Amino acid sequence: MNIAIIPARGGSQRIPRKNIKPFCGKPMIAWSIEAALKSGCFEHVLVSTDDTEIAHVAQSFGAKVPFLRPDALSDHHTTTIPVIAHAIEWEQAHGVAPEAVCCIYATAPMITSEHLQQSLNTLQNNDCDYVFTATSYAFPIQRAFQLNAQQQVEMFCPEHIGTRSQDLLHAYHDAGQFYWGRSAAWLNQTPIFSAHAMAHLLPRYCVQDIDTPEDWIHAEFMCQAIRAHSHLTKA
């Protein structure tokens, strides 16, 4: 049995009510719920929230909300793994023993059912604890620089100032969409970013963190462009 768990805390600070704010025509969390349901990967899709309004919205789009998350796991210092472990423990206490659990973020409107399916296949066919979405940096990280107290430029990796771009190692970062993991890994709080994990690579145009109002506007433009391109290719 596989289940999806969508963490959706009610106290977003930088974008108030972010998880249920309308995004391209529907509440933000609806995009994650609908992709999970469409994928066919899950016996059920569960939302872990401390907020009754988020719970009602999630249920209206087909997710289950069998409990409200305790306050101890609902402040802005709480990390993802304890929230997922809590939901798994709740499931086990109610007779459900999931083998693989996918944490899907509530603010991942460019998530697709196909990527969920492909990542599950990777988890099932490899010796790993997690599979998560990632994408490449658009510019070599070895060429990054900082500004010191005098606003002067200092290279992070001065030894690579003369290295050709094509000779530098590729670097990747978390795409912040979803994280497949084996139940034991979540319950043991095994770190995700380690040799126990594999990455499912996404094109950069499918990835956007949404932490500020500017991020939100950018993400809407990206989603609209992807949908328009999809309609053109299907025509």
C-alpha cells in the first residue's frame, strides 16, 4: 500500500493563507491533490493540517483529512520529516500499514502525475530510501560570488575563476515538489539528502519555489505558459 501525505500548515507568514489562496483558477493545494489522485499511485491521499478551513478545501478536492495536526507539529520551526512520521504513525494506529509514502508539498502547482509515477518506479527498482525531485542550477555554482562588508566581490571558489564552464561539475538543487520514501525511513527520520536517496530530475521551467509575492506571480506565468504549450502540442 502506498499513501500520499500533503503537509499544509495554516500559519503561512510571507504569503497569508498560501496553501488555499487561488492559483490559476483553483486553490493552491488542489493542484497537488489532483495530481496525486490522477497518478493512481495511492490508496488514499491524506492532508496533514492544523487548520479547519484548509481541511475543508482539501476534502472538497478529494483528499482525506482524518485528524488535525497537533500544535507541537504546527509551528514554523517544525520540519517535514516529523510531520510525515506523525501521519504514518496515525495510519498504523488505525490499521493501515503503508509501504511507500510520498510527501507532496501543498505549494507545488507544476507537479504532474507522470513524475509521481516515474519516481515511484525508481524507488521500487533501486536500493534507496528516498526519491525526490531536483533540477539543475542554471549557472555554474563554482562561479558564484559574494559581497564583503565593503561591497567588494569575493569568489566562493577562487580556484575555478579560470576554469571553463564545460569542465565544471554540474550541480543540482531540491525542486520542492515531492519526496517518495519508504515508511521505515520516514519513521526512523533518516535524512533525505544523503547517499540513501536518488533524484528525479525535472526541467528548470517546471520548478519554482513560492515563498514571496514575486515568486507567486512568476509561478503563475510559468504555469500558464506550460499549459498553453501543452494545448498547442496536442492540437
